[in-house]
Amino acid sequence: MDKTADLTAVQKAIIDTLKREGKTQKEISERIGCSQSAVSRHLSGKSVGRKKCGKKRCTTRRGDRTLRKIVEKDRFQTLRDLRKQWTESGVETSRATVHRRVLLNQKQRQKRLTWVKEKQHWTVAQWSKVLFSDESKFCMSFGNQGARVWRKTGEKEMPKCLKSSVKYPQSVMVWGAMSAAGVGPLCFIKGRVNAASYQEILEHFMLPSAEKLYGDEDFVFQHDLAPAYSVKTTGKWFTDHGITVLNWPANSPDLNPIENLYLNPIENL
């Protein structure tokens, strides 16, 4: 990893934090596992002039405000209707973009912003005390969305463009936890997770993970706001066990580093 553009947002944040703590560029590069030149370019701000990766944002803030007004007129419109009205207002975009803009409302954005501001000065040592957790479903065939194929018009029935599929593909649901100290054992979940089953997962998998990674030291546990996690009985379980739970904004899987671990399930499993 030799380019600043290859650094993730988490790595950049760690670089900034370690720099404030007085660490040298060599110490920082060894800590996060990248080249010293990448650290130097990030700290010197040379990455500012680099061409940004990824697709350019296709709508303006003004266009987003127009969509919000359209939604507020009728909360029960379909995405198709919303897209049609948005297009008529002069914003040409896809159905997926409409969905993304509508999904994360202003209240949720404000909660995310508040959370980030509260945590922006956390040190590496503080984040190292956080035990991140999540559950994820893995399909054994093509994933939840099926396979995609590049083809031209009229090539729909070509054998090269066809692939066998399974009507009900096998899948597995797992729960896991990780921290700066390493990963804990995976829990394979059968059926739906309710408060009782989740507390069993905490008892038989989370606590052993914490003991393995932290020993007798204190730690902070992270999980999202799923119903089974938010009920009073689960909160009482944490209180009875003397475990501090990290406050977490809704609809924020992108803030959880364990998502990066789940990106390559074959290697990590």
C-alpha cells in the first residue's frame, strides 16, 4: 500500500490521531501497516489535489431539497412516482439514487453527525478498548441479489450469458466480534434472533471473546440498534455483567469496521 489514495478513511483517522499523540511517521506507518511515504503524503496534504476515486455525486444539495419537498407532500408515494416527479423538476437520476436519498432522513443524519463529533478526539487507545460486533448472512451461491452478466441486446438466450441458479440457495447467519486485539469465535445462528437467543450469544460467545482479547481489563461493547439488542432485558443483562455499551447511531453499518472483515467471508471464515 504505497499510495495515499489507497488509505482507508479509518487509516487516515488513525494517522491523524497518532500524529497528535506525537508519534513519528515511521512509528505510524508500522502501526497501521502502510508505507511511510503514504503517511507523509497524507500529513502534508498532497492528497488534496489528487483525483478522487469513485463516481461523482449525481445530484446537488438543491436537487436533494427538491426531492425532500416531493416526499413531504405525500409520504406514501412509490419510488417510481418519486423518481418521475423528481425528473420532471429537472433532476435526471436512477431509482437507486432516489432510494438512497430518501432512506437516510435528516434526523438520522443529525444523530450520526453528533456521534462523530463526540468521538472525533478519541485516541487509538480508547478505540482499542472497543469490541465491535455484528451479525451477517452469507449465501452459498451468488449472494442475495443473484448473478449479473454483461450482454448486448438480443444475447439474452445465449448459453454464455446463462448460469444455473438455485431457487432457495443455502445460506448461513453468523455473529462475530472483533477489536484491535484480534477476533473472537464465530457463532452460527439458526432461526431468528430474539432477546433470549441474543443473550445466549452474549453469554457463550461475546464473554469468551472479551476474555480472550482483553483478559481482566475493561472494554466497551458495540452493537447496533436491532430490536433484540435494544430491549430492556438485554440492557439489564449488560448492567448485571458490568459491561459498558457504546452508544450507536441508527442505520450506520458503515461506521462499524467489522463490515470490512465480512467483505471477504471465505478467507476470514
